[in-house]
Amino acid sequence: MPQSQSLERPYFRIWNLAWPMILSNISVPLLGAVDTAILGHLPSPEYLSGVAIGASVMSMLLWAFGFLRMGTTGLVARSGDGGETWLLRALLLALALGLALLLLASPLLELIVGWMNASEQAAPHARDYLQIRLLSAPLALANFALLGFFIGRQDSRAPLFILLAANLLNIALDFVLIVGLGLGARGAAMATVCADICAFAFGLRLLGRVDADIWKQLAGRLRRSDFYPWRAIAPWLELLRINGDLFIRTCLLLLTMTFFTAQGAAQGDAVLAANAILLQLLMMTSYALDGFAHATEALVGDSIARKSRRQFYTTVHTAGLWALGSATAITLVFAGGRDLILPLFTNLENVVGEAQRVYGWLCALPLIAVWSYQLDGIFIGAGKSRDMRNTMFVATVLVFFPAWWLTRAWGNHGVWFSLFLWMISRSLGLLVYYYCYKQRDLWL
């Protein structure tokens, strides 16, 4: 869509970019919710607890490299030339990091599961899950780069097709492998590995449909001597600088979430399982609201490439209103649907009772967390990754952990309260940076 048209109809432009991302994003936690629901209806909570621990660790290991999606989006959006070279660099980096992760993490699984405070019954299921999931690590990271490329080009339909195809396959295999064949945690992991392979193959196919000459362009760049870092180091340094900041920021985020899960495990399998269900609902919220953040990333990057202040601030304000309205609707659904939502995940009375006890925190979080998601989108699109890193450091080290330490006597309420303060501090920190840049006219 031409720039002038996008500015005349900004609400439609944001929505047209956001809704495919909302659907594709929701499919990710929906997949986790299906895993949780299937395992939650097995006779013992140890299956659900084991997969909760394994999935949390896998998130820490894989999502620590989520910079491959975020960094690629911003670089492609600001490139102004299609961004094929940035895609190629990101894919090569993703495959190398994925192989390193596979080789280095496998021998450490026993230590990792032990650190997560897994019970004696849940630990074997967590190890089985992780051993299988690691097999697709290189392709899982490459998928981050592919998704970032499509979003940066303002093509939100391709990620929708990729993630829906992969996650529908995963859900179908969940029923076959977990319910049909009785493979438990191993079945859940095998289904996800197959989905990662499917997503990568489908993403490569869609690349050719986006641009018929893209394979020739990528092959030509590989043959050019100035593509490689020993001939042209500056672009690779830029890639590493942005991705390094985002890597630290993501590690801090995942440390918080993993520690949150571990504290639930330390309070027993019922608390761990209840928190796993509520976290699935929170993840659905974040992924849905991230659809507007992804649209913001692409349009902010494009406005900076065009040096258009009008497009920049129109994007920020319009996407913020869309996100706030959506967060309000989600909060109302959570508040009014507690007794309908929780039984969908489990019929274990002790797990449902614990989830109901801390359910109020889940209802309050969307209206707080939405601002951190939107501000992340602005800063990713603008390439200001260092500010995101600094804000996350303050929120994690100086807010979350001290709050948890001071509220340990509150039990599970203390852990959720610490998460609540963590979200507030993330939003406030980025908001301060945003207005400092705005006052000094430094965004462009």
C-alpha cells in the first residue's frame, strides 16, 4: 500500500497488518494449551508437570535466540531494498547457533532438570521431552529468521500460513502420539519436532512465491566476496550488535519466566500445574497483543527508512489504541469466564483450586503488559536494542528478584506479585526512553 494511502487510513493499515499476526501468534500458545489440556486429563499431574518444565527449559534455550526474529524484522524494515541480504545473514547465523545449541545442551539436561526443582515423578518426563525437542533446534532458529524477514517486508500473511500449517500439524500429532499411542511427554516433543520441520520447509516455499527471483538473488550474494565478514565486516557487526543486545534482553526475560516456573515447582506439582495453565493463558494474551507490536515494528522501520515523522507518530498512536482496546477486551473475558476457562485445561480439583486462588493476577496483567509489548515494537523497528536491554536488566535484577525475595512468605501470590511489578517496570522504563527521544527529536 502506498505511503499516502496508509496515512489516510492508519487504523485499517494497522489492522490489515496485525490481524494475520494475531491469528498466527495465537496459534503458538494455543498449541501449548492443547498440550496442556491433553496432558492435564491424563490420570496423574506428573505428565503435565514434566512437560511444563521441559517446555519452559526449551523456551529458555530457543527463545534466548528470539533476537533472530526481532533483529531481522528491524533490519529488513529499515533496509529500503527488500532485505534479502539481511535474511541470508540471519539464516546462516541461525543454523550455526542451532547446531551449537544441539551439541552443547544435550549433555547438560540432567543438571538443567535438577535446577528446575522437578519432582522425582516429573523429572523423567521432562528429560524425555527435552532430548527429543533439541533435535529440531537448528530449524527452529532458522524459522525465527524467516518470520522476521516476512514481517519486516510488511507481509503478515506468510507468517500466518507458516505457523498455522505447522501448529495444526502439531495438534493433530498430539492426539495421535499422546492419546492414540500413549507416548506422553515424548509424544508431545515428537509432534513439535515434526512441526518445526514443516514450518521451515513451508517458509522456504513461500520465499519463492514472494519474489520469483529471490533464490537467484540469494545465490548471487553468497558468491559475492564482499558478503563475507572478512571482506565487509560492518554489516555483520551491525547484525551482531543488535542481536547481542536483544539476546541479553531475551535471556533476562526467559530467566524471569523460568524462575517463575521453578518457584511453582518448589511448592508442589499442583501449584506448578496451576501456574502452567495460567501462564498458557497469559502467553495467549501476549501473543495476541504482539500482533499490533509486529505491525508497529514493520511500519516504524519503514517510516525511519523514509524519514517520515508523520508516519512514525501515526503508527505509534494508532497501534497503541488498537492494542489498548484489545487488552481491555481480553481482561473482561478473563474476568467473566474463569469458571468456564479453567475446566477446559484440567479436571484435577487441586489444580483448579490453586489456579482460582491466584486467578486475579491473570485478569490484571493484560492492561499492564500491553504497554511493554507496544513499546518493544517501536524500539525494535527503530533499532534501539540497547535501550530494551537496559530496561529489561533493571526490571529483572532490580525489581523482580528483590520483590520475590521480600514476598516469599506470600507463597504463590508473592511470585505473581513479582511478575506484576516486573511488567510495570518494563513499561515505565521504555516509556521514559520513548519520551526522551521524542523531546530531543531523535527517533528519526
